[in-house]
Amino acid sequence: MCGIVGYIGNKVAIPILVDGLKKLEYRGYDSAGVAVLDHNEIIVSKSVGKLVALEEELGVNYSQSYIGIGHTRWATHGRPSKVNAHPHCDCGQDFVVVHNGIIENYLELKDKLIEKGHQFVSETDTEVLAHLVEDYYAGDLEEAVRNVLKTIHGSYAMVVLSRKDPDRLVAARKDSPMVVGLGDGEYFIASDITAILNYTRKVYILDDGEMVVITKDGVKISDFEGTPRTKDVFDVKWDAVAAEKGGYEHFMLKEIHEQPRALKDTMLGRLEEERIVLQEVDLTLEELAQINKVYIVACGTAWHAGLVGKTLIERWARLPVEVDIASEFRYRSPLVDEHTLVVVVSQSGETADTLAALREAKNQGARVVAVTNVVGSTVSREAHDVIFTWAGPEIAVASTKAYTTQLEGMVLLGLYLAQVKGTLSSKKIGEVISALKKIPAQAQEVLDQESLIKELAKSFVNVEDAFFIGRSLDWAVAMEGSLKLKEISYIHAEAYAAGELKHGTLALITENTPVIALATQRDVYDKTISNVKEVKARDARVIGLTYKGNTSLSKSVDHVIYIPETLDELSPILTVIPLQLLSYYVSVARGCDVDKPRNLAKSVTVE
Ligand code: AGP
């Protein structure tokens, strides 16, 4: 997730662009840049790191141009560097582009453009857009951009500036947000309202499939075919801080709601009809044939994702998997050698314990695959292979969209290993892929139950203990649900394998003790119901969670939260969402600091 801005008007552009990018830094901050049109030359300034580095690069003698675009980056394709920073130009510096999103078919387009003689300088998907505009340009910038939009697949909010068409900005959006700010003789484009609140509170909120052409004389909106679109002006009532959270009260709630997009972005370019494509992983059949054991190593929520990964890899790829807490791994003399695959999972890619485990595994000859959300992070640079989750920056300490995209990473890796080893048929892989493609929309369906879950949360306000139970993959999600509740509401919560309760913990279940029972895994459903009845017999208050259409669970519990039907192997991605929302609303009701809970940090870079 990146931040883009554009300006055309009667003021010097660069200060406005930089100010806007500063407000968008929460969307990404590994590099930044601006481009302006000055005396018919495109002038580009870029820097690595936060905006302050760009300001130093610009100095005080910057261009006085009245038109420009800018970008602050969260890397997906191509590590953080000056050459990979946006804006990106074509061969002749006639066109310059900024982009937020992922161009799914950029590699094939790049190959075709190189065959036609285009020279590329970066590793990014975005640079393809600048060369495509150059390739299609035949005197009309708007027409050229329309042709580009017919050629690319993926998600984008893009803005194009050209010295061949000097007084206009042309922009388009699909699956990535974009707004147009309406000033007095000046106009703004931005990823979201945050960037332009200092200048105007009147905006058009663009929808998917819309293009906009902006000149000093005004704004023209159309669909990709050129049919004009009319828009109501949205009068912004938010303050700047609220705007950074997209109008949500906390980053955590915003990030919970970003999950459908994050899940969609993380599968972009990786799913064919019956085949997984992981460009960043080049485990060959010969190399995989040497692997006889897998370790998944991580901390906290990432470790919970590893618990799911274990089941998927063992079930699909038929490889034995051990899941280790990173801070324990290297002190227990793990049986690691050149026949071991070690998967490290880390949202930040900087967790000290996980990094130490990665280094220990490499020292002992293992092949290391990282699943991480930060391009250029230490974990991503030191692993042999990487599966990036494309969730965008996760600001709240409590991990949500990173977890569900880590689960997606486990699914992709499990299928990839099975595909390379031939332990799953193409047909079976195709079935899982088909179900996975439905997950983003199903996640949205779960989110649409927010008000019901908010109501349920009220009954937890004075609770002191809570228990999460489940079997198989439901147990792994129960672990995550328990962590979410305790880390942001400070309620003591525990997760148990449902079959394990009677071996001791059942002694803690008394009248009205809240128990959240996950009951999706079809092969152990009846057993789970028996365990639910055990706690009900002790007068616990039970909230059940199961697939829509299952009418039996409601007979055994006090409330039921339903999720859309999917494969049992994919259900953790959906079942965790109600638990995230429940924890969030309990935390808010108890007046806790949701985004920055006491004693915790977003990335634990100390052992
Ligand atoms: C989860 O909500 C916590 N923020 C924490 O457990 C986190 O998952 C853990 O510290 C690992 O962080 P990482 O994924 O950045 O390595």
C-alpha cells in the first residue's frame, strides 16, 4: 500500500506535494519522490527512507512549477531503493507515473516492451506503466492512458504527467483508493483525504473503473471507455487524525476492514487455474526431494499462523512439520541440517527472536523461506526465498490483516510444496485455488456482521477470564483469538484444544464463564459439540462459531456467529475475523488503548 498525490493550480506544487505525502506516510515509508513539469522538462527527485530524506534532497531551491505528482512507497516488487522509488519515467522522460497497487501481469508486459526496445532501470511493476503510456502515445495523453488500462491487470491508483501534454494530470483507479480535491482554481489527487485536508474539504471520491483528467479549468470524470461520469461533492467533516485512519476510530479497526483487499492483493499474480506461481520461491523438485523435515518458526500471532501452516503442509505436501516458538527454537538443539526446510513467519521481518532462529537454521545448512509483510526487511534479505504478504503497513500493535495474509501465505506455500512434490493432483490444487479466490469477498461478508459482534462484546466488559476452544485448525485460531482478546482488553484469556479441557481446565469453568467455541472442522465437529456440552453442563456462557447453514450448533450454545462455507483448510482466514472484531469492541468498551496496548510494541527487536 503506497501513497500518491498530484497537484495542478496556481501555487508552487512541491511544498503541497511533500505536505500531502507526509500525511500519507502511514501508508508506506520506505522511499519517496516527486516529479514536476518545469519549462517543459520533467524534473524528478527521489530518496530512500522517510519524507525527511526527500526534503533534504529537494533543499530550498526546488522547482517553482505549478504542476506535479508525488509518491511515498510501501515496496511490493523491488526492494526499497532510490532507483525503485516512484515516480517512474519512460525512456525519453516524456511521461512520468506514480502508482499504488500491484500490476499483476507486469513481467510479460515488461518483456514485450523490452523486445520493442524500451530500456528499464528499476525492478518495479510500476515502471511498466510509464513505458506503456510512451508506447501508446499518439498525440492524446488521455487516449494513451485508456489503452494502457485495457492492457494491465491488477490493482492500481495511478497518476500520469507528461511534457507532451503539459497542463493536465490523467489518473485512474481500480481496487486502490483515489480522491480528487476541489480547490479555488487548483485541484488535488490523492490516495485518501488525509493528504489534502489542509487545502480543501470538498472532494470527489473516485470509484473503481473511473478515470479523471484534471486541468486548471476543472475536472472531467469518465469510465475507462470514456463515458462521462457525474459525481456528488463529498464535504469532509473529519479532522486530520481521523482522516489518517480512514475515518475509523482506530488503526486496528481500519486494518481489520482492509483484510478483503489485503487478501486479494496477496494472491495477485500467484494463482493460475490449477497452479500456484511463487516468483520469489525457486525450490526445485530436486532440492525439495532432499527435504525430509519442515520447521515453522515465529512469535506471537505469526506463530499461530505457523500452527495452521503445519496442518496444511502435512496434509497437502506429506512432509513432517514442527512449529517452534522462535525464542525457544535455537536453545533446544533442533534437528536441522541440509535436509531441513525452515519457514520463518514475521510481519515486520525484524523480530529479534525470529531473526536469530533464521540465522541458526542457515548456520546448520537448512533452506530458509520467509513469509513477511515488509519488502527489504532483514528477514526478507537473509532468507533464501521469500513469500511477501501484500497487506500494506500494519500500524496497530495487534496484528490482524498481517495474520490473515500470513495464513494465505501458508496456503500458498502448502499448495506450492504439494505441486512441486506431486502429492496433490492439479484438480485438487484447482479446487483449493477456486475456493481461495472467493475468500476476499467472504471475508467482507463476515465483516458485514460487525454490529452483531459489537453487541456481543458488551457482555464482556466486566469479564475477568475467557476461554477459547476448538479442535484441529479451530484450535489454532482459538489461540489467535485468545491472544487478541488479552493483548488489547487485558482480560485473562486462554485457548485450549477442546478435547483437552476435561484434563484439568474444566475445573475453571463455572456459571457464566465465557467460552468461545470454534466448530468448523467437519471431521471433528461431533467431538467438538461434545466438548461444548461439557462446558454448558457447567453453566458456561458459550458463543459458538460455525459455517452458515449449520443449524445444529445453536441448540448447544447461547449465541452463534456464522461464517460463509469454505474448505476446512481455508476457514481460519474467516473464523479469526469475528474474534478480531470481538476483541476490538471489548477493548473499546473497557476504555483500553486499542492501537497501543500497555507493555507491548509493534515489532519486538530485542530478545
Ligand atoms: C500480535 O497481535 C502481536 N502484535 C505479536 O504477537 C506479533 O505477532 C509478534 O510480536 C510477531 O511479530 P512479527 O510478525 O513482526 O515477527
